[in-house]
Amino acid sequence: MAINPTRRQVLQGAAAIAGSAVFAPAIHADPAPIRLGTLASLEGPLAINGQDAYRVVELLLEEAGYKAGGRKIEWIRESSNGKPDVALARTRKLIEQDKADVVIGPLAGAEGIAVRDYSRTVPNKTFINGSSASQDNTLRNSSSNYFRFSTDGTQWTAGLGEYTKNVLNIGEVTVVASDYAFPYSQVFGFSLEFTRAGGKLNYLWTPFGTSDYTSLIAQIPKSSGALYVVYGGSDGLAFLTQYAQAGGSLPLLGGTLLADQTLFSARGPHRKVLEGTISAGPIGDHYDNPVWKDFQARYVRRWSKDVGQQTPGTLAFAYSTNLQATLLALNAVDGDLSGNQEAFREALRKLEFKNYIDAHVKLDHNRQAISDNFLTKVEVQDKRLQSVVIKKVPNVNQTLGFPEDKYVALGAPSRNNTGNVKI
């Protein structure tokens, strides 16, 4: 039953409130939390990489106390499956339904281009890459509110082509790769270097998510001196398993996701062909650097019950760098996201910092990272497969040191534009 107060009771209540206001200390409401949306692939062939990425994000947010710039962080996580249309739908949900202020993601190459294109339609929000490593997320048709503090798939190949020809003395390589944006970038970068050094290349492509590689393995030319294998996740595991079962014996050159902890931790015949693989990318498991060792140790302490002694993989590391940049910029502006987030974006543009492998990171004019790359060799260390750093390539930019106008004129990487040219 409703109770209707008398006029006297209302006046007495108003007087009491007014009186208390005179003597009570001022109460300042906490600022609203920053709504941080993240997108990673927890479905499809790259699900193991997405799980790894979210372990790193959770670790770093826990270490930050879920705060940045004096404001609480409300973490909203979403999942995709490596496909652009799904990534776009989940990103729209983060922005339009979950009201995220900032989005970090996605994970896969073609997903990144879809999210970049969507970012133009919401200029009052800021999008920071997860691990999507397609070159054209930022190099061509870039978006002013899309940032990438991790290097791209082409940058991840820096040094590998020249090393293959000039140090390993391999003159002909057959490329086996998935037919989508990220492998295109990797193949392009490797081909540019290997061709410039005088090498010959053959190319074999398979759809993303292929499970049967027997016909592809049968097509590998007998003249090949090595295979450059650009598969990751369950695709990489399936190819390596079937190559081992077929008695494959060619030396392997690894795309970045092949020489990765997410594959090393799996058991099976693929392990015997992985050992000795030469690869390149933004990290190496075994790297004698105290900053990197500390980060690996923190990860293992937090997640050993789930993944044993596995350390962060390449895509998880990319998320760590992009989240690190996000938190640094939020702290620099005291959490200020007003004015279409312009102060926050200016802080992002000006950032220079050392990431968790102690590599210097800064952005170019396309809001794309310039940072170090590492050549690695897969070896057994501490009774586990690990990628051991054999060479550091410093300050790799997005055009691999070529003049930007000449590099861009080569066109976007694709299965028909593999970088097999000399410039």
C-alpha cells in the first residue's frame, strides 16, 4: 500500500536535508569506469592463440588493479573466429551495445581490415590493434582512430630471406601458406628479401581452416631446398603432423606462427619436424634479457595451472604491447576521454616505450609500430621445444627500409602479388 507523506513531513524532511548539507563534508563521486572492449578469436583455427591472448590481457589488467589514469577499467571481452564478417559484428556489438570507449583487437589478419574500416564510422571511439598483422591495416587507407603498436606480418619476416640465401645457402624455397591477408603479408616480406638475394620461389596455397594437406604435400617440387611454412594454430598443427607422417625431410623455414609456443606445447609427430626450424618474428622464447624473462615468469606464475610452463606466444605478445600502450596513454592523460578522445589519441601518437621483450616501440605517420625483430631457431631447451634467438634486427619499419613510395607502388600483398620482385 502506498504511503503519501503529509506536507508537514515533506517540509521537515527537506529541512533536515538542507541542515545536513551545511555540516557534511563534500562527497565527490568516482569518475565513471573506462569501458575497455577486447576482441580475440576463441573460435575457429586460431582459438588456441585467442586463449593465449586473453591470458595475457587478464594478467596485465590484474597487475594494473583494473585501473588506469585514476579510473577503474571495466573489461568487456568478445570472441570471433578469424573471419572478417564475424569480427565486424562482434566489434559493432562492443561499441553499439556494450558502449565500449576503447576497443583492443582483433586477432587475425583479414579481421583487422574489417575493424579498421568500421573505425571510420565511429570517429569518437579509439581502436587499438590486438595482433592482426595484415600490412594494410595501416599502410594503405589507414584510419585516424586506428593504432597498431605491434609490428605487422611483413615486418615479422625481416632478416629471414637474406639469412636463408646467404647463411643457409638455400637457393630454392617452396612457400606453403593459407590463402588470406596475414600469410600474404608474411609471404610478401620473405619473398622480397629472398628474391633480392638471388633466390627462387614456388608457391602453394590452401584455404584457411584446411584439415587435409596430403594433396598439397604431394605437389611440393623435388627441386626445393626448403619449405617456408606460413600456417598457424590448428592449420599449422595439421600440416606439420601430415608432413611428418608423409616422411617429409626438407628443412623448414617458419612463418611466425609456426615457431610458436601454442604449437610447441601440443604433443604429436609434428614435433620431430619442427626441431631445427628457422623463423622470424617479434619474440623468441629463449632470449637472454631480464625484462623478457621477468614477463615470461609472471605469465607462468599466473597460468601454470592451465598451461604448465608454456610462455606467451607471438599473438599474445602483440596484445600485451597494444594493451601496454593503451594503459600508458590513459595514465598520461589522467583517464581523460573527453573531446572525441583527442587528448588520449595525441598521447598514443607520441608514445615511445620499451615493450615486454625490451624492444623500443614508436609509431610512424600511419600510426604503425617501428620496432625490433628476431631470427630464431627451434631447439630443445630445458626438455621443451623453444625458439632460441640467433639474431636481432633493430628498428624495422613497415616498408622494410625501402622508400615508402616505391614500396607502396608494388601494391598490396595477395596470392597474386607475392613480393617476388627486385626493387
